[in-house]
Amino acid sequence: MNAFFVLCKLFFLSLLAVSANAQLLPDNINLNVQSVNRWMQSNRDMAPLVQAVDAYHLTPESFKTFEALSPLQQDEQIERILRDANLMERATKVARQHGWKSIGEYMRLSTKLGNAIAAYFLFGDLGKVTEEQAKQLKEKADPAVLAVPQTDIDFIRRNEKTLQQYIQAYSAGR
């Protein structure tokens, strides 16, 4: 009976440890100040890794196929590409250094942020054009941009100045 209580205690302690670790992991899925700051701090280190992955997708069809994969499948494909390019060790180091679970997680947040910025400008522009022009803009827009949740657009609106300053500094090489 004593062994049973010891096992139960160990089990509950392990559950507490797992849940404590889970709570400490950064939220790199949603747009928030922390995730976008992490993204901004990571960009220069991630650039050659992302370029290696992007070079693999030379056609729009290839990229669409990749985008349709689950995050786990994307990560597996990215790992294969980086391993083939002898960049896996560097990728692991950069991801850990900046608090990413994978290069794919960074890329998915990049896509989410890019789509949110595009939606922010698109929907901002729609208020300044005729109804016919607005219809044409929507028809030409990427469906992923049209599907951006309002919460993400609101995040961009609230943080536009910070993002603008970052883009200007990044472009200037700072």
C-alpha cells in the first residue's frame, strides 16, 4: 500500500512538472507582442535557413502543396531540406536560442504576420475606394489574406508604429 502512494505521488509530481513546462513555453502561434518581438529578434539569424527552405519550393504549386501540410509534416519536410543542405545543426541552435520549437514554427508565424499586415492594408484601403474597386481588390486578394481574423488585424493596427520602425531599421541593415 505504501508503494502505491509513492507511485501516485510520483505520477502527480510528473504531471506538475509537465504542466509547469508547458506553461513556460512561449506562445509562438498567435500574434502578440512577445511572439512578434521574438520574430523580429530572430529574423537575421533565420534568414539563411528560410532561404534554403524557400529555394526548395520553386513553383507556386510546390509552395501551395507545402502550405497544405499539417505543421508536423511541414516541420518534417523542413528538417529534411535543412539536413540535405547541412544546416540542421545551425537551425536547431538558432531555434533554441530564440525560443522556437522549430524553424517551421517561425515560418508559420511569419506567414501569419505577413497575412495580417496585408489584410490590415487591404481592409484599410477598401474604405478609401469605390464599391466596384473594393470588389475588384477582394477578387484579386489572396484568400489567406481575406481569411485573416479581425483580432490579428486589430493587433497590427495597435502595433503599426513598432512594426513600421522595425521594417525601416531592418531595411537599413540595423
